[in-house]
Amino acid sequence: MVIPLRCCVKKYEWGKRGMDSCIARFLRNQMPSYTVDDDTPFAELWMGTHPSGPSVVVGSTPDQNNITLLNFLSNYPEYAGNVRVVTKFGKNLPFLFKVLSVRKALSIQAHPDKALAEKLHHDDPFHYPDANHKPELAIALTEFEALCGFRPHEEIEFFLNNVPEFKNVVGTDAAKTFSETADKKQGLKDMFTSMMNSSENVIRENLTSLQARWYWSNQSESNQQLETIRKVFVKLNKEFPNDIGCFSIFWFNYLVLQPGDAIFIGEDEPHAYFRGDCIECMACSDNVVRAGLTPKFKDVKTLCNMLTYNSRAPKEQHCQPMVVDKFTKSYIVPVPEYVVDAIEIGQEHISATFQYQLDAKESGSVVVVIRGEAKVQDQKIFTGYVGFIPAQTKLIISDVKSPLLIYRAYCRLDE
């Protein structure tokens, strides 16, 4: 069986508005009478058991209907997972599954490792609501823009040498030390920390100067790398004027993902999303350390101290899926809390006799239908459908009426 879920919608200001958001369209498909206001942002759909946005079960019996998925799994722990899973993670889902619909940039952020998450939660539970880490996977549903991880050192030095405003906010001494030191990781940390602690006047003056050169003059750059960054800067500075986060484009890899492309963001790695729709999966946590491109609480000291300062090429940020069979590929990450499968059935396989088996997993799993219409056993699924599959359950997809794309999250412990 697959059990329908009603899921929590987060209406953060950066989300796409009204029916421009895939999340609003999903809700309308689930509930045709649902009112979608054109000015309301629909930013995130949370699918899971996190207390800040728990999913609710739509069951067939009174004891299985209109209760949170967390309470449901407490009543039916065998649905959460086998003995190994429940022993490790409890009667819970160890992951949080999301759909994001991004209109403007999210904050420059990183997620703490478990030790730091525990400390932050203990010291400041209001801003850090749980004690778990949050390594996350993002899979593009549309063309998707993101910043992820520190650029290679030579690229950062290129910007220091070719964008005087960037060098000004970094500080001449810190830039010189970085260029001359053999310990590039420490030099990068010192330089980044120096910039993040620049005065508001220095930030404002140099953003104004860069805006004058790159926006008001509408001047293109002959260097392609600079021209790409110029266009991104113009968008960011318009959305977040006088924000230090506008300089993040010189530090972090700028990626444009195509549908199906994925990035894995480990603990203590900087990132931000700019535009587009994506699937996201993470360890079950809502801990975020922010330091720019946001009106929310910023914790600059913690962010500067926690980052890994690992520099990698853009292609090294990608998570390549493993092909399981003709219809399924798996995005396997280096943490046990989750794996995400993409199940895609194209137009050429639509027929009255077509069937495809969803294999049993040792944990419960959550599925979301991104497009298409079909049946799973006797349950109709459609674009925007979200459901829970109990552990150890095999299911058959049949009666596919239109090309189908499903994402499925579950945990898989190492053998």
C-alpha cells in the first residue's frame, strides 16, 4: 500500500508566487478547491516528520487518518523500518524530503555537523531548533542556479586581481597573505573572515562602486567568466542592496544545473540557491547558519569558524546517480540517513499492459509525483501526489496514463 500525505507548505518570501510555483500547482491538483493567491510565495513543501513541518496521514481507518506521520510511525514502528533501521534511528524518518520553488536568492548558509549542532541547539534553541546535522542533496527539476563550495584558489585570485572592489572588502593585507602563503586553506579562512567582518561603510562603498561599473553603465566584460559573474551580481544586488552576500559570487562556485543534475552539500559547506525548482533531501534537521543575502538572523562568527574551506572545481560538487535499471536511478550520498531514487517512465512505455515494480526498502519511504498519472496498486497517483510507503513493501506501478516522474526518499544502511 501507499498512504497519501498532506504536507506542510512554507511560504518564505524567496519562494515563487502563486501558480508560478510548482508547489502551488501540486496543492491545486491535490485539492481542486484550494485557493492560490497570486501574491503569496510558495517556497517549500516539507515531506516527513520534522516537528517544524510534519506531514499528516490521510488514512483509510480512524486510527490512521489525520494524524501526523510521526505519531503514525510511533503506532506502527514496523512501517518506519526493520530492526536495524529502528535501532539506529528510532520510530521516525531520519530524513526530511522537500520540494523547493525558488524565485530569489536564499541566504548564504551552511549546516553544522552533529557536534556543533548539539552545541548551537543547547546555547540558542530559538535560532537552532534541533541538535541534528543536515547534509543535503539537491536535484534540479528545472534549470537551477546555485552557489556551492569554495572556488579553486586560482579563480579567487583572479577575482582579487580583476575586481578591485572585491579586493577592497577583503583587505589588502589578507589578500596579500593568501597569495603568498603555502597554507591556502588557512589563508582562505583568514581572507574570508576578514571580508565578513568589514565595516558596513566599506561594504556599501564598494558595492556602490561595483554597481556603477557593472549595472548603471551596462558595461559588458570581455572576459567570459567576469561577464557571467557580472550578470549574477546585477541580479543579487537588485534583490539585496548593500548586502555583503553580494560578494559571495567571487568566493563560491556558481552552478547552473539542468533537470536531473544534482549536488551534495556536506556538513560545514557554504551554499545558496538562486532560482528554479528542485527536490531536496537532508538529514531530519532545520539548522541553518546564515551570514548574508537575508533579513533573518546572521551568525557570522559561527559561520566563519565552522566552514571547511575546501576548494573544489564546479564539477566536483555534482552527485552522479547510479543507474539501477531502465526506469530508476539512485542518488547515493555519503550519509546513511537517505538515498533518493528517480523513477521515470516515458511516453513510449505507456500501454494497458505495462507494469513496473517498486522494490521493498528496509525503511519507510516517501514518494512525490513530479509529473504524470498512474496507479500504484489500486491507489491513483498524479502530479503533486505525496505518499508514504511502509518498510518491506513491494508495489506495482500500472495504468500509466502520461509520462511519469517520481522521486522517492528512503534510508539505506551499509551492509
